[in-house]
Amino acid sequence: MTTPLLQLSHVCRRFPSGGGEVTVLDDINLTVEHGEMLAIMGVSGSGKSTLMNILGCLDSPTSGQYRVAGQDVSVLDSDALAKLRREHFGFIFQRYHLLPNLSAQGNVIMPAIYAGDKKEERTLRANALLERLGLSDKHVYRPSQLSGGQQQRVSIARALINGGEVILADEPTGALDRQSGREVMAILKELNAAGHTIIIVTHDPGIAAQVPRTVEIQDGRILSDSRRAEESRLDTAEKRTTPVERPAFAWWGRFSEAFAMALRAMLANRLRSALTMLGIVIGIAAVVTIVALGEGARNYVMDSFRSIGTTTIDIYRGRDFGDDTAASIQSLSQGDLAALAAESYVDSVTPSTFLTLRLRAGNVDVNATLQSVGEQFFQVRGLKLAQGRLFNAEDVRERRPVLVIDDNTRRKLFGDTDPIGRIVLVDTMPAHVIGVAEQERGRPGNQLQVWAPYTATGSRLLGRNHFDGITVRIKEGQSPALAEQAIIELLTKRHGTKDFMTYNMDKILKSMERSIRMLALLLTLIAVISLLVGGIGVMNIMLVSVTERTREIGIRVAVGARQSDVMQQFLIEAVLVCLVGGLLGVLLAAGVCALVSVFFSSLRLSLPLEAVLLAFGCSTLIGVLFGYLPARNAARLNPIEALARE
């Protein structure tokens, strides 16, 4: 004895109603063999649609047992039930239930996508079915471009794409004119003759009279189960073969379909999509712009510090700031210069003594700051020459009264005339101007500053050989902290005591850099709030989208979509919205940075790669986090309720 294809034993279905329950199906016993064609007939409210939903695994019995080819469906999880619908059942609905955004071919192919068929195979099979059903020239037509009869034929082709061992037709002619109804019934009879099991749910006795077996149901109970005497069930009917699922192709096919549907949904609701993205665009633009501005400000400050020597260590007389004995200490000498210059970590070294005195050139008399330095001073401080030359080791050794002036001093003393070779009276010392230095970054523009060899000023102005301080420039790649410690040890050994103090510019630089980074981080955290607001907006819109597309979800579940397929589709849509918003946000940030650079040329703004990657990372994360709840709600929709939603 062969195993029945479908078997219901003492099946009951009850639904909660108010404080109690209402029984829709009561003790249903029904067996359907391979290759049968039967009609389930009854008036509206008799329970026939509920029975069809249980047969098609869209609904589950409250009690009793339902077996498909001997398999008890009550032990199957949602994915196994979806597989059962894909491989055994094909649905033909009274209202067709075609997706309006898909072509006829796209609607037919949908179950094969969830089955994991290759694109070429499913396309050929869909085209062959459409041609077989007289729709060979309607492949690219949308449902709105087809007549009712043509839409029902597309629905039949969709039911057959995966084999359609069992065709469940719910009032297949109910929404059609008489001629179209006759054509649909003829097609169903042909399919039955080819070996398909056909179950028609109808309230029309005329339809029921056309099939070999009629099961009449009333008030949830089977009243009669009759067969026409001249026809018997097809015990030896051909058993339909179903496609084998191909895991290697299934994931990509489902993903590409979900991605395409997400794109179509976005394009179909452009205004809503744009408003959904707005919060993400603003948030991403704010984050990226703040990161770029922070990086630009940091670079500007760092460049300013480096221009005055960030890898320099200043050595001053006295043990600490405010040391009363500092003025009497005379231990910083030329011997210290030579000892420091010989160290492997030292790039260059110069003494420094600051004097505020009068400069006279012609009839111009001004106050200026004179720095008494060595020939390596300009290398130590990174000063650039604008005109003339710098004094050299020979000038220092010969104690030549030569002078390098800054651009402010040049304009003040000489106006637009060439200062090179001119004599300036520095207090009581006449000196020749040999060069003009470029303006130092980070120094106020109203100061006048000049430089002279320490040997000349020491003998002609100061009458001494010791220095107020020494500045050491550390070689690139050397640790300023370790160099500072080595300098302290060297000079302490030379002086016999630590009668000096050091000032490491690298500490100031790092402190400033930390402050800028903390400020940028604070502003970034503030900008992230707008991203969270944008994410909440995405979640709200996606929840609305789930509500609007409830019927679509029901159709997809009916043709074999898993819960994971539905969830994936809505997650992809949320992520896609956020990624497009992220891209627009990055472009907006680039425009803001370009605009800022035009008005503030000293700020070299660019979009750091890490900021762009962070933006897209945030967009994806927001899409996943805030899209999960709507996607989860969509995946958990009851397919029966979803299909009933208009």
C-alpha cells in the first residue's frame, strides 16, 4: 500500500476570539493521493480557505496530525516548512498575488530563486512555462499591464516553476470573466493529466462539477467526499520530481534578489528614501568634517611648532624657573657647545643670548630684540633665508660684526630699498646687514628681531664669553626624552653640579597634540548623536515599510521564502539606505572641507582614509542595528494574515 501524498487525521483549527476560542475546522479527516484532482467546496466562512492553508503548510492545526508524503509537519521548523512549500506546493490565488514591481518573468522566477536554482536554468524554465501558457510575448510586462486572465496564468506558471507537485488553487476563476475562467480550468485539467495533484477551493458548484472528486465542507466539518463514477483517482499517476536545492548557488541567488528588491523599493519611494537618508547624511557629514577639521588643525599647530624647532632642547642657567642665582651662573660656555656637538644624537647646536636694544639706520631709530647666536642657529630653528646670506663659521671665528634681520626689521629700517650691505648701528656696534630671514610662523608680526654672531656681540657689546642659554636640535629618529636625559648627564658631569635646567619642546608638542585630539573626540561624539537620531529615523521608516509591504511578505513566504530570506531583504534595504546616505555624507563633508580650505588657506584639509572607512562602517552598523527590529518583525509575520492584507 502506497503512502498517501497528503493526509489529515482528526485535524482541528481554533482561533482566539475575545475571551474564548472559535472553532474553524473540527475533526477533519482527509486523504489525497498522488495525481488526484479534487475540489473543496463550501460557502464563505465554512473553513475551506483555512483547510487549504493547512494543506499548503501556511498554517498549522491546533490539534490532530497532518502528513505530507508520510512526514509529520508538526515537527518541522520554519525553514523546513518553507522548503516543503518550495518543493511540493504551488499556490494559485483568487487575486493572483503578483508583486507589482516585478515583470511577469520576475514573478514566475521568484520561487526558483529561493530554491537555489542557477539563473540560466530558472530563466529558461520560466520562459518555457510562460510560452506554454500563451504568454510568450508578455515576459517583461508588469501585472498592471496584463488582463486578469493573463495575471492568473502568470500565477499558474509561478506555481509550476519548482515542479508544483501539488497545485493549491484558491477560487482560481473567481475574479475572471467566463471565458478566462474556462481557459484556467482547462489548464488545470491539463496539469492534472500531466501528473500534478490539483486541489481547488471554490464555492461554485459549476467548478466542482468539472473535477473527479468533490469534498464539501460546512461549519468546519466535512459533509461529503464524493467521486464521479465515470472517473477514478489516478493511483498510477506520475509522481512529480522536484528540483534539488543547490547550496552553492542558493545564498548568492537569494542575496541578489534581496538586493534588487531593496533597490526597487528605494526607487519606488524616492522621497521617503531621501528623507530617511537625511539624518544619516547629516550625521556622517558632521563626523567626517569634524575629523578632517581636527586633523587639519592638528597639522597646522604641529607645523607651526616644527617651524620653531619641535625636536629642540633648550638649556638655561639656573636649576629651575625663578632661580635667584641664575644671573650669577656663568658655566654655559663654548666648551659645552663643542661637547654637545660631538654627541651622536645631536644634529646642531647654538648658544643664545637675548638683548633688547636700539637699532639705528639713517634717520630711523627703533627698539629690537638681538639674539646672539652661533652659525648653526638657523639650522636649529629651521629659519629660511629670504635674501642675502647667513653668517657662517668663519664669521663667528673672526668675530665679524655682521647682521641677519627679519622682514619686519627690513621694512621698518629700509622700506623698499635693498638692505644687503647697509650699516646698522646696534646699540654702540656698527654691523653690516648680510641677510634677511623669512618671517617665523607662530611669532607675532609686530616684533623686530635681528641675529648676530655671539663672538662679535660678546666682545663688543656684552664683554663676556658665557651664554644665557644653549639650544640643541636632535637628529631625526632620536628620542627627545632620551636625548634630554643624556644632555643633563653630560653637562652635570662637566659642571660638577646641575646648575642648569632643560626645556624640551617635544613635551609641549605632545601635550598640544593630546589636547587637540581630545577636543576633536569630544566634537565627534557630539556629531555621533546625529547619527543615532538618523538611525532611529531609519528604523521608523523601515517599520512603516514593513507595514506597507505586508502582502508582499506573505506572497514571498507562500512561494517558499525562509524567515532568513525575508529578514535579509529588509536588512539589506536598511543597510543600503544607510550606505547611500554615508556616501552622500562623505561627499558633503568633502565639499565643506573644500569650502573651508578656500577661505582658510592655512588649513590643509583633506578626508583621512580612516575617517571615510569609519563613515561607511558607521553607516553599515546603523543599518544593521536599526534595521534588525523591522526585519525581524517582517520575518515573523503570519503568512495567512499577511496575504489577507490589502
